[in-house]
Amino acid sequence: MIDVLRPGPYTTVQDLGRPGFAHLGVPRSGAADLPSLRLANRLVGNPEGAAGLELTFGGAHLAFRTGAWVAVTGASCPVSGAGAAGMGAPFWVPAGAGLRFGTPATGLRTYLAVRGGIAVEPVLGSRSTDSLSGLGPEVLRAGTLLPVGPAHGQPEITVDVAPSRPVGGAVLRVVPGPRTDWFVPGALRELCGRPYEVSQDSNRVGVRLRGPKLERARDGELPSEGMVAGAIQVPPSGQPIVFLADHPPTGGYPVIGVVRAADLPVAAQLRPGGDVRFTLRS
């Protein structure tokens, strides 16, 4: 068992999500930065789909009632406590010890995997907290008690340390969206011409941006249509929104472009006040 003594600004249980229910209005959800969760699970010998914790902007304090192997990945932040070995390496937390997470130096979301996985009850086949639909476990708060699954029968831990993710400028590659005809000629070039600032109103649903206004060529709104992660919706304000893990299955604003799936982890780590650029890929 893990006691949540302090949850930090926003910490949730996440796995790889619940795909296959969009026709029922249920988002996929799951970790916003899937490669980081997968890596953390591999480091402790878990299946990649085991549930872990997604910490937004760090700040959590956890106490372990029993000893456990853990690994921390994603946005790099200070990790302190008995046995703590920092980012990207498995380490043993003794029974009765705690882990404290500081504030990430860069990025936004940090992931904690525990050997055996976080064993909260699944909903529609997933243990993910969905901030949009409310499915899954509640957002962690002080006093939350998290069960950990059994580790017996899992493969031995064979990885000592994982290579760190390269740090560079935030650039998202986009392909033209299905509704480029709703915008004036050159709107895609405008999207890619100058950086946008990440708004503090961003969350797991989407990254809201401030910058060059994207002008429409027609008025009115679309009938609601299917959406995918990475879709760049443009509301009447002309300020784009990049959909993340908890995006709605449908939406009525035109989509000018779609971020390539490989770049969604970059979008998930954008922090308010930072800049991001788009580059067009056909």
C-alpha cells in the first residue's frame, strides 16, 4: 500500500487508457506522455500497460507501507527519500520510507511506476483517471490509499538505467487537417510561422495556446464530428487548442491540422508560459 501524504498540484492514476469506446462518447484517456509511462514500467519489470502515477508539476509526498521497486521518468524533478536514485533508474524504497518529489526543471508531467502496478479497480478495462468524463479513480488527495498489485511471477529487473530524453526546443510536426478550407489561404503558414505561448488554462484535455490569430474564411460552426488526439481545433477566438489524452470524442470547431502521434509526448510536456512552434509535414 502507498499512502498519499501530499498529492502535489494534480496527480492521477494512469495506464495506457481505454480505447474502443469513442462511439459511446468515452475518451481514450491514459497517460498524456505514453512513452514515459511505458519506460517507467519497463524499468521495474512491469507490463507496459500497468497503472502508474502521473504527477503534474511534481510536489507529491508518498509513504510506502511495504517495500517496493519503483522508477521515475518523464519531466525531470528532484526525488528524495530512502533509496532514491533519481530519474530513469529502478530503485528500492524500504517499508515505512517515503518519497518526495520536487518541481520539474523542464517539462510538466512526471511518472512513477511501482513494481506490481497501482491496483485500483479498473473501469471499462482501464485504471486511468479521465478528467473529462469522470471515469476511473478520483484525482489523488491527502489521505488517498493506493493498493499495489503482486509482483510475483513478473520478469526480473534487468535494466540499470535508461538514457535520458534529449532536451531541445518544443516543435510539433503537423499534417493538414480535414477543415483547412474553413480558413483563409495561408492560415497553415501562419500557424507555423511564429511561436505560440502555452496558456495556463491548459490541462489533460488540451493545450491552449496564445499567439497569431488564425482567420477563418467562413462563418458559422460545424456539426459535431469525430476528434483524435493531436487535433488542432480553432474556436472563434482564432487561438488554437491541441487535444491531449482526455480530449472529447467529438467537437464542432474546425480542425486546421493534426499533430503527428510521435510528437504528442512533446505536447504533453508543454508547461504554461513556455513557447511551442509548429512545422508542417505533408
